[in-house]
Amino acid sequence: MRFVRACAAFVLSIGTTMAAGIAWQPSFDDVLAQAKSEKKVVFIAVNMDRERANDRLVADHYKDATIAKLAAHTLNLFCSRFDHASGEKPCPRAGAVPCSAHMAVEKAVRAKILKAADGGDVVSPQHVFLDPDGKVILSVQYEISKAELEWCFVTALRKLDPQFPWTLSGGARAPRRLVMDGVVSGEAMEQAPTKEEVDAILERLKRGEAPREMREEILRLFKSDDPRAKEYVENFLSSKPANRENWINVLIHEVGRSSPQDWSELVVRFLDDPRADVRAEAAVALEQLADPKSLSDLTKAFKREKEDVVKRELLRAIASTGRADKKTATTLSEQFAKAKDVATRCAALIGAGHLEDAKAARALLDPALESTDASLRAAAACAIAVRRDREAHEAMLDGAALKEPDPTTKSTLEQALKVLRGGDVARIDEAANTLCGSTIVRDRK
């Protein structure tokens, strides 16, 4: 009977741990020593305050039952240079770890893993996985989805144990900014402006300072969750063309590049703009924001759009915002089959790189990789690279690259193969745009 009660207590404790989320540890040095001794993977989460992506990870991802179950197999460190006034009590952002601990961990990770200058900032959010010897297995800068974080955990754990027992969820996939075997050095993410900073910017504008002279300050508003910042940008975007000067495309692009996802509602109206270049910029912004709420507007815009160049941007945006929608795969397949121009067919293939349904994506991409059209082979390779499913595609892509007769396509396939094996996805961005006839850069952080 005591044995049964003990088992029940153990199961209950596991369930409580899963519900509570990731169990963070307080010491960088102790964790690395334990990892080496016990042959375990180390998971590091770099976090910051007053930024929506970081807040979302703390509130949602790190408390997710699936992620917590995976994190039970790793040793976990939470890093933040911010003091949340917890003293030696549990930090509200880092569970049982006090602020003094996660601040000390942040300093050690910044210096020893991210190799940042003494006192220098680092990109947040950022996730890093280390092997038992403290070497980087993989890292990802900026926000990722729970399905992408799941993929990272499983990939890191299978680096040590190729037979690690786990069935990936249907949407699990490699993050766009994945780096294998290292970290990316770079400038820290600029924090969203504080309430006081938003106050100061809006007060200067209210006093009549010319927006042209306040370009940098206005662009900072785009990163803010403050409703007043969103309202100002919305009013500016809605003003008469004479007041907007030539800013409209720049502003729409900035929303897509750096604004919170729900700013998509400011952009959808421009899908009806009389100028094709504005409609195209709006489609790309919505693609980058990837807000599922935009899918309906994009679908309607696609049906009425007459300009091929805009239709291609809309198709890629539909794929991004509707990645989890079963109808999206059907839309891409239909457009690939019936489109008369190769660029639109390439856009359908590139869009398949977003799909969460791996089976539907493969049904479109695998045959295209063997197409008689070099452009379609290249587009399929780009999408395969973005998906980063090495098990499914590495041998296929490697074989295609070896036998590719067209020099330009061969180069694209070789770059895609490097991305598939963990290289920077930016390697194939230019090729993807060229294949789709797009001149608009995708540069969301």
C-alpha cells in the first residue's frame, strides 16, 4: 500500500511540475558541471522586459505542458538582466529562481556563451542549447512558436541520444532563424519605448514638430504595445496623401518588420489601395506579421487582384497567415497547378515552406524538386530549406544538387542544402524573391 501511495505521489509531483512549466536552475556554473557529470543537454532562455515577444514566451511557452515535459530531460537556465524586486524570493518571471540568480546567469551567459562585450546587451528573446561539454548545439534569435521550440528541444536531445523517444507534433518545425553549432553575434533588439517615452514622442508631435524631423522617434512607436502609439500610426496612415508624403510604403513595411502581430489590422485596409505597389507592400507586411486573423482579408484580396506581381505576394501571405489552415494547402496546390506563369507557381512552392501540415507540403514540394523546369526545382529547394526536415529531404536535396545541370539553379540548391543542414536561412531569401518576381525584402526580427 505504501508503494502505491509513493507511486501516486511521484506521478502527482510530475504532473505538478508539468503544470508549473519549466524548472529553472539558479547557477550557470553548477548547471554546466551537472550537465557534464550527468551527460545532459542545457537549455538557456535569454529574456528581457517590456517587449511583447519576451512576455509571451514567459506567460505561454515556458508554461506549456509539452515544452515542460521536454524540459524535464534538460537542465534549464533563465537569463534576464532586469530586477523584478523579488530579492531572494521566487521571481515572477523565472519561477523558483530569484532575480539575483537570473541576473547572475545572464552575465555568465552573455560573456561565456554569447561572447558579448562586457556590459553589452544581447538579442532577446534568444534560445540556446548546449551539449554536456558546454558547446552550442543550436541557437535561435527572436521569437519562436511553441511548435518550433518543441522541434529545438527534440533536435538537441537527439544530438546526444538519436533514439530519444518523442513523436513531434504535426506543426513542429525548425525555426526560420535557426543556427546549428553556434550563435549569431549582433546588435541587441531595441526595446519597445516605455510609457514615458511614448508620452514624450507624442507630446513633441502634438506641439507641431514635423514628422520628417522625427523619423527615428516615430519608427520607435511601431514597436510599442501602447494603444496611443498604434492610434497615432493608424491616423497617420489614414491621412491625406499630401500629409503622408512618400512615407506610405516605408511605414507599412515597418509595421511588418517590427510591430506587434495585432497591428495587422492597420495594414489590411491597404489591400484595397488603388496603387499596386502599396497593395504588394501590404501583402508582404501581413506575411511577416503572420496573424491568422488576416487570412480572410488576404483570401478575398487574392480573388479580386488583377496584377500578377501582387497576386504572388498575396499567395505567400496566405501561406504564412494560414499555415495551420487546411484550406491553405489546397489553395497553394490549385495555384501551382493552374497558374500560367512560372513566378506564380514558384510563389505557391515557396508558400509551402510555411505549412504546418508536413504531408501536404511534401506532396507539393517533392515532385517539384524533380520538375523539368529549373525555376520550379529551385523554388522547391528554397521551401525545403525553410522547412529544415533533414530526415525527409537531405538525401533528396543532396542528390538533386549533384545532378542539377543549370548553374544558377545548382547554386540555389547548394545554398538550400546548407540551410537545411543548419545554415542561415537568409542564404536563400534573395533567390526565393527572384524566383517569385518580388523586390520587397522580408526582414522581420
